[in-house]
Amino acid sequence: EKWISLQNLLQAMCTGQTVEPWDYVYGVVWLALICPLFYVLIGAPLRAGMWTGTRAKKHKVHRYMGLLFMIQYALAWTEFITDYDKAKDSYFPLTVALNGLIQATSAYLSFKVLPELDDAGYYSDKAVLSRKFVHENVFYQMMSVFGSMYYHDGCRAALKSSVWGQIVEAIFIFWPYILLRTWFPVTRFQNAGSSKQGRSLAYEKFYSIGTQMIKLFYLWAKYFLGFHINFIVFLGIMTDDDMKLIRGMFLLNVGTVSISIFLHTLRFKKVLPPRLTFSLYILQIYATFYALPYAYRVFVSHPKLCAVTLAGFCANLTRDRRLHGVWCACTMYLLGFTNIEW
């Protein structure tokens, strides 16, 4: 690698070893990114009394489980960066994902005063979050919990060792948007900002562009960071380096799914400016493109699998659920019941 790992950099700094100037730049860049995020997600909410004072009197369990999530998430990243050999066998990411699912379910059951709108309420500066969007988030949290198990070697082996485990595997790998997604509401991007007076006229263009960026990312992530990565793990054709990349992207994703809702809360409670929280969410999801130079090799190493994933992507553009179902069935047959060298 061009730069040594952050773990080795820290050890070198403590022991007085000589490292390249770029290694120090690498460390400074990481600190420059982490410190503002720490303030946004922990410092600013603490100052605003999100977990203390009068604001913390309602929904205490939900609030403090949210704080626990932030701590868990920070510790999971610390373990991944400083000791990957330990992190790859750790169950810590699973606890983070489970907490996220608990938080999403708690929010849906607790905040019944939220309106049931087709407009998610997220892609604007004044709209209230739709309860449909909160309910929808439960599905993505479920996918994160599955990912936390499937990318853990021990849990994945346990799933594959039983018939019921293989059924669960097949549902989440091939059929999540047919057998699971239909149990949850859908807030479409085309309805974003449609709530009355949900967006300020001055920020209309800002949120329209941001919404399109999120839509494009969602399509890319659904198939190439979701289906495609899971297909690679399902087939067992990943290398150790591939799994390190996959686990890192998973950690980024599991945080995005939960922190996105928290960022909206900070906007709604006027702890942080609307455009700042929305911009942070976009930066967070597009941070996955940082891994593209490494992911490129993973994709080009399996061109036939890329073609299958691209076919699913194209089927999705038709918005025909039946066509997507045909793609799921064909993909399951090709990957599970043929001897194709992928």
C-alpha cells in the first residue's frame, strides 16, 4: 500500500520510528475529518441538551440508546482501523447494527404523531419527517443486521450449516425487495419536497440537486454495493483484501442508515442548520467512493457477475416488479445451481 495503516502510524509516532511525510499527512487528514464529525454528532447535541436538561425528559430510552449507538459506532471504527485482525472476528459490528434496528423500531412505535406522508420530509429544510419514512428505515436496518452477520466468517458459516439458515440467506441475498421490502411503505424520490411549504424557495435548487445525487447513489448502492457484494460473498470468491474492503464499506453503511435520521433530528430541533445536516448526509454516503480504486479490482475480477448485476440495475430502471422478480429468480439459479466460473 502507498501509506502504512493508521495503526502502524500511531505505533511509529509513539516509539519514535521514522515514517514518510505522507504518512503524517494521512494521519492529519483523518483527524481533520474525525474531529468535526465528533463535534457534530456528539458535541453539538450535548451542548443543546439532547441527552441532558429539559430536552432529555421525553423518550429517554430512545435518546440514550442513540447515544450508545454513537459510542458503539466510534469504537467499532477504532477497532477496525487499529486492529483489523481482531476486528474481522469481532461481534461488535453486529451489536451496532442491532442497536440501529432497535432505534428504528423504537422511533416508529414511539413517534406516532408524525404524519403519514408520501413525501419523506427528509429532503427539505422545513418539512416534518414522514412516519412512512421512519417505518421504511426499519427495512434498511434489517438489511444492516443481516450484513453484520453475513460478513462475519463465523456467523456466515453458521447460516450455511442449516436448512433454515440457508433459507434466510437466500431471502436476503436474492429476494429482499420481493419478500421483505413489500411489507414496508415506499417514499419515492419523485415526491421529495412535495409537502406544502416543506422547502424554502431560496433552497429549492439546493435540495433538488441533493435529492438527485441521493437517488443516483441509491441505485448504485442497491445493486453494486448491495447485491453484487453479497453475490461475491455468497459464492465464496472473495479474497482477504476483498473482505477487508467489504467490512469497511459495511461499517460506513451501518452508520449512514442510522445517523441519517439523527442528522434530521438535529435539523428539526434546530441544533444544526438544515443545509449542513443535509450536506453531511450526502458526504457520508458518497464517502464510499473513496474505496472505488480498491473496489475496481473486485468488480473487474468478475466480469460475468458484473453483467448479472448490471442486468438487475437495468431491470430496476423499468420499475416493473415482475421483471425484477424474474431477474431475482434467474440470478438465484445461475449462482446457486450452476457450475459457472464467476
